[in-house]
Amino acid sequence: MRQTHFLNARLADGTLADLAVTGGRFSAIAPAANAAAPPAGAVDLAGQLVLPAFVEGHIHLDTSFYGDAWRPHIPCTDGFDVRERVAFQMRSLEQAAPMDERAKNQLELCVGHGSLAMRSHVMVDAAVGLKHVETILGVREKYRELIDIQLVAFPQSGILSSPGTAELLDEALKLGCDLIGGLDPASFDRDVNGHLDVVFGLAERRGVGVDIHLHDGGTLGLFEIEEICARTAAMSMQGKVAVSHAYALGDISADTLARAGEMLAASGVAIMTNAPGNHPFPPVAALRKAGVTVFAGSDNIRDSWWPYGDGDMLNRANMIGYRSAFYEDRELEAACDLVSHAGAKALGLEGYGIAVGAKADFVALKAEHVPEAVVAVPRERTVFRRGMLVARDSRMTS
Ligand SMILES: [Zn+2]
């Protein structure tokens, strides 16, 4: 079995270690030996910090224009409106470059920065049918050696308000999507139970997890989160359900938030945030303290929802830390956790981390420790997949 050695790797605890990788997994982690005759082919990391490869917990591979022509953002006519944004998106996509090209551009951007696991939502509705799912499944297959991708069958145009979508979602799961998505059951479909009946019904029938886009704020959004938690607990789906965005958690009182945190932790529902600039977003520290799994994603990159995003999850950790006023080392470490270990937990990844037996998917970068990595976001870094170099300085090597 192929064995590779990495010398002088700085671990999260600050110590220097030599790492051995056998058959794509860490087979030994020992204090740096500074041996006079290192093993043949050994890679000297020269004291660089080694982090487990980042987890991109929420992205849209089908709707990004990254690498395509620049498309100026069109604002909503009267404040943020999901339905209007979806209409803008449909118009923009009609003029976009082929989807597989755009998806590959975005994937390579993410891998280049060190994300080797990803969850992408893929649009399913009566207008596009399964076209997006089929294309992105093809892209996933081409990149399977390089990155692990989970796909969410995502009803971007609602379920009840887009007749035929429930059947298409079922087909998407049969084709290979790993999770069933949802979208604002109240404000979009105006039928919380009807929407969640379809989502959780499909989850049960196909044995898949759930990841719901929830932009609804305040008590309405909180009510939907309560319903999602209740169904998750009733179906014993702890650890398999996530709510993406959950803006409501960012605009409720501290007492209400404390109760919501307890409920989310008890029912095993994870929360994804990208700390968007124009919305209240879930209070990361309070939720983590309550025992909630909070993870992160880029969400949209250069698409019709907004022009921002660079596919760098370390930069995302920086943004979330900045918006959360994380200054202390332990807080900066928490920001990094959102894009690494917590993300792996939310996605249910096997063999994650810098540990003997774990998959040797890691990033080496110039930083003294995790807090410095989060604030400095070094672009100079190398990315290894199963112990093999796949990217250097934010670009894929092959
Ligand atoms: Zn999204």
C-alpha cells in the first residue's frame, strides 16, 4: 500500500508532528523526530499548520455564474423577496454558460481553497424538471476522486405552489440525490404542514436526510423551526436534519433563543449559516453553547442572489467570526470549527479529522495556530486529498 510521510506538521495544539499516510488514511501521528535520514519521498511541511480539509456545507453548484460573464445584481423592487429572486434567477440562467462548465468552475475554486467535502443544493421544479440534477450528478461523478459531494433535491419554486414538484423530488432522490430540501414552508407555499408532509414523507420513504432553506424571520420562522424539530424527533432523525439560514434565530429575544437552542439540541437539528450581510443570522456562540451543531457554507457565489463569495471556507470562518464579534482565541477556534469538524458532523462524514485512522484530507498553511489562520486567511496553502497534493496556493494542481 502506498505510504507517504509528512514531516514537521504543526497540529492545532501547537506541537510539531510527523504524519504517516497509508492507503489514503493517517496511519501514524508522532512528535516530530527531525531524523537525520527522513523516509524517501517525505514532504517537509516546515512547521505549517495542518487543518482537516474544509467542509463546504451549503452551496449551489447549478446556479453560480462563477467563471461566466459578469451579471450585475438586480435588486428586489420592495425589499428581499424570495419569489422575486427566484424569478430573476430563472431569467439569468437562460443566458448562462452551460451548467456543467459553471459547476466545474465553482468546484475547482472550492477544492483549490481546501474544501474536500461539500453539500450542494440542486434546483428541482416543474419548469427545469430533473435537468439540473442530471447535470450535477454527472459533474459529481467526474470529480468523485477529488471531493465528496452530497446533493440536496431542492424545491427552489416551492412544492405545493409548483404542481408536479413532489413527484420530481422523489425522482431526484431515486436518481442519486442524498437529501431532500425544502423552502420557506410558510411564506412560499403558505402551508407549513403540507410542505413538511412532503419533505419528511420523502425522507422516510427514501431513507434520506433533510436540509431546508428557511429565510422566514421572527416568530413565523421560529414556528417552522419548532415544527421541523418536532418531526425530526418523532421520526428519530436526530443528526440527519438541518435548517439552512434560519434567520429567525437572529431576531428573537434571548429567552426565546435559549428555548430554541435547547429544542434544536434535543432534536438533533443542525443550523447552517453563511452570515449574510443583509440579514440577522443565528447567534453562533449561544447556539453552540446550547449544544446545537452549527455549520457553514458559501451559499451563493456570483449568482443572481448576490455577487459575493470566493469558495474559501477559511474566509467564511473569518466572516462569521467578524460578524459574530469573535475576538478571543477560543471564539476564533469556534469559527474554524464551523467550517471543519462541525461541518463534518452535520454532513455525517466518516473518518474526518487529523487523527490516526482518519482520511488524509488536509490543508497545510502558514499560520502559527488556528486563531491566526482565521484572522489572516493565508492564501498560500497546499491541499492534500488522501495524502496526495491536489491544490497549491488556491489553485488545483491537476
Ligand atoms: Zn442556498
